[in-house]
Amino acid sequence: MSINLHALSVDAKDPAVLARFWAGLLGWEQAGATELLPDAKTPFRLRFLQSDLEKDRPNQIHFHLTSQTPEQQQETVAHAVELGGKHIDIGQQPEEGHIVLADPEGNEFCVIEAGNNFLANTAFLGELASDGTQAVGYFWSKALDWPLVWDQDEETAIQAPAGGPKIAWGGPPVSPKAPKNRMHFDLTVPADGDVDAEVERLVALGATRLASGQDGPDAIPMADPDGNEFCILTTPRG
């Protein structure tokens, strides 16, 4: 593999508060105040970055948490609320089995009902459910060398070869993109890799380079074919 998904980074007004919330809910270890190390089934970490960006629309990415039993679903919901989450209404119907919540800064996530076949054999963090086109699903499959595990009706999903969470894109209609997404992928190139060659490869796949980014001088800001920001981190990461 020539490039790795190192982290999903999340903009936050109080990164330490969000890190504690998600560490408590996911059961992941904290690495410092604002970074979480994943469980054994998840190939990327979570990073929370300081930002004053106001949330004025649903996020382009939201989490789906899995449940093995109806009781576990209710336990997860109760735990999320105890940690500072809340129930929200995004137009879901009463007969739908998933439960929609938001974290302390309003980032939406769903606790999926037991018996969901699509998320079977994934992880507790079962899916990054994303607003996006079929083309962007194809892009990320090639960029990360993760196989497509769903490709129907312009909906796509990919998953790491070793398993774990899926990343899915819902196809049209795609909502207008925010000026800056609150979540973005951070990629790393292996120590023996060529960063410039990887940038060129991603551009050939449909990415574009951006003028500046939030990750600092040791990152190359880019955007995927839907315009969603991501970064290639150019310094070694643990």
C-alpha cells in the first residue's frame, strides 16, 4: 500500500471535550488530550482540531455505531447521553430502527439496530456514512487501495482489506458542500514512500491541491473529486 488512512480529523471548538466524549463512548485510548487511538478492528485514529467554524448544516460524514442486541443499542444510547450527547430529529421515521444522536458539539451520529446485515462483521464504529457521489467512492477505493464492498444505484462503500469500519457514500442527491467540511481524512505515506509521487497519483485520480489547510506546514492540503478536503501529513506519525 502506497498511502494510509492515518486519521479522521474533526473540527471542534473544544477538542479536549469532544475527545473525552468519543473516548468514553467508543472505548478508545486517548493519546494526549485531543487524539484517540483506535481499537484493534479500526485502521485509523480520531483527531480533534481547534476551530471556530460554526456548524450550520449536517456534516458530510457521520458515524454509525453498531449493536449486537437490542439491549446493547439502548445501553449505547444511554451511555452517549450520560457523556453529554443528546437525541436529535433529522426527519427519521418512528418505524426506523436506528437512533439519531449528536455529540456535545452537535455532530450527528446513529446507533444502528441489531441485525443490520450491511454492518455485520465491521466494528463498534461500523461506518463512516458520507454524503457523496459514486465517483468519489471510486476515487477513495483507488487512493487507499481498499476494495469496493458496495456499488449499487450510485451508492458505494469501501472497507480495508483487513476489515473494520466501512466508508460509504450515499449517491445523489448530494447536498451542496460546506465552505469547509468539519471532518477530513489525514493520510500518511510510508517511510520508504515518495510523497511527491503520491500527490501526483492522487491528482491523476481526480484530486486537486489546495492553497492552505488546518494541519499546519507539515501537511499537503488536497480535495477529492467532490471537493472534500483531506491532507497528506509529511512528518512521521505514531
